[in-house]
Amino acid sequence: MAVILLSLFSGITQAQNKAKNSVQLVRKDGEKKVEVLIDGKLFTSYYYPESLAKPVLYPIISAGGHEITRGYPLAPRAGERVDHPHHVGHWMNYGDVNGLDFWNNSDAIPADQKSKYGTIVHTGILEAKETPKGAELEIGMDWVRPDGKILLKEKTRFVFSSEGEKRSITRITTLTAQDLSVSMKDNKEGVFAIRVARELEHPSNKPEIFTDANGIPTTVASLNNEGVSGKYRSSAGKEGDEVWGTRGTWVTLNGQIGSETITVAIVDHPSNPGYPTYWHARGYGLFSANPLGQKELSGGKDVLDFKLQPGESVTFKYEILVISGYQPNDQEMNKEALKFGNWR
């Protein structure tokens, strides 16, 4: 009897350990989203309503239960910024694709200006599966001109995982040019981005004005800095606002939300064009890796002007880490980058 009970207890313990950090995908087609749950609680959602100019991951939630993404414009929260309505959760696009701006498109663009902007359209869920190490979601999307012509077909695989207080999102995106050549001229607006919560912004003491590729200015106001604690650090040792326009294999954004210490990191992959990437990381909460906008971000020192011929493809690989409870040091982040660099 003792042996039977011990065996039964052992089986229960193993099942409990297996369940901890388990990742589950829940399709909600009617709501245009796929929820990603960790231990039964929401981590993020792949969200693709027609009202957005591109599919996004929104929100992204830490192990401690705090949203690390800004609520506006989908679910505004008191005290947060309401600039740049195209900054929603996590997204991936670019500011100049055959002269069209995919980055800045949103429902705030006037109808008479829409001809300057492109849209990324969700075309289908290709695969959704849960594995012993997490969950994988493969999606099809089209990069579309205002006249409906498809410039790029996108296939993206998201890999979601959880280990203790560390959560990760790996994104592998392949873009394939269709029957036209595709030019992605150097532009600061891109590529792999997160708009973070107010608490993770840099404290600010003055309003600033930022101008997009179409010459449209956006004012970012100075706000109350209570509870605002974010600070960037790059693999090159740059910190704060000095990270913008520099290269690095990874950047961390360290801060505090309530009593939870949080690090949000983006890690580049050695196979990506323009590796190591330039960083379009702003203190007001835009956290972006931009390997394609080299001329704009380097002050003219480097030029890429990336192109794809009809039928040609390019693949981008990035990782987002959301770490709760501590801030990894440079050595730990270099290990994370090395591990991700071995991803195939």
C-alpha cells in the first residue's frame, strides 16, 4: 500500500511540475484573437481586428500580473500618454515600403491621406500547437497597398514559453515579395517594436516633438513622473537616451511597476539583415529594433536601402524577454543572446 501511495504521490507531483509554466493557446475567432495563457492566466493575445492597420500582440503581461504594454489606444489607462496611436502592443512593420508608410498607419489618418499608407492584413492561422516547452502559433499576413495589391506575403511563427519568472516571445517572420520588386529605403520608422507602459518610460522633464517620415509632427508631452522608472541599457554599454541610433545585439529596459521589478528585453539574431541592429528606442516608451533604417539612425554613416526581387524572401528573428523579480546583468544577457543565436 505504501508503495502504491508513493507511486501515486510521485505521479501527482510530476503532473503538477509539468503544469507549472504550461502555455496554452485559446482561439477566439469571433473576437479576432488567439489568447496565450500561462498557468491559466493571460500572457498575451495575437489580435487582428480590421480596425487596426496591422495585427499585434496585446497586451503583454509579466509574471507578476502587470501589463508591460501601453493601454492606449485600445484600453486607455489614467495617466498614460495618448500620442502615436499606431503604437499598439507589439508589432512589426516599416515606414517605407515602395514609398508607402506601413509604420504610421492607423484610424487617425485622414481619408484624403490614406493613399500614402500601407496595411498589413491577417489572412489566416496556419498552425496552433502546444508543446512540452511552450506553444507555437503560425500566422499568414499580407502587406497591401491602398489599391489592394499585395506587395509582400508574410509568414510568422510565434513561439511562447515560460520558465519561472521569465517569459519569452520568439518571432520568426519571413517576408516574400510578390510580382513586384520591393524597396525598403532607409527609414527610422521600424521594425520590431513594443510600446511600453508609462511606468517603464524614462522620467521626462520637458515636452518633445517627433516628426515622422511624412513630415507629420507629434508632440510628446511632459507628464507627472511619479512611479516612472524605466532605463534602457544596450549590449554596447549605452544607457538611457544614448541607446537611440546605436548598434547592439540586445537592449534591456529595466524598471518597476508597483512592487514588481521588471526587465523587458529585445534580442537580435545573427542571421538578421543589418546585424547587429540599430535601436530606435525612445524614452517616451517606443522600444524598437530597426536593422533597415541605417542611414537615418547612423547620421549617414551607414546605408542599407534593402531590396527584394519578385519571389525573393527575407527572414527576421527576434526574441522578447519579460523578466520579473530581478534585472539581469550584462553577462546574463550575453548568455541569453548566445542561446538565441543558436536558434535555427
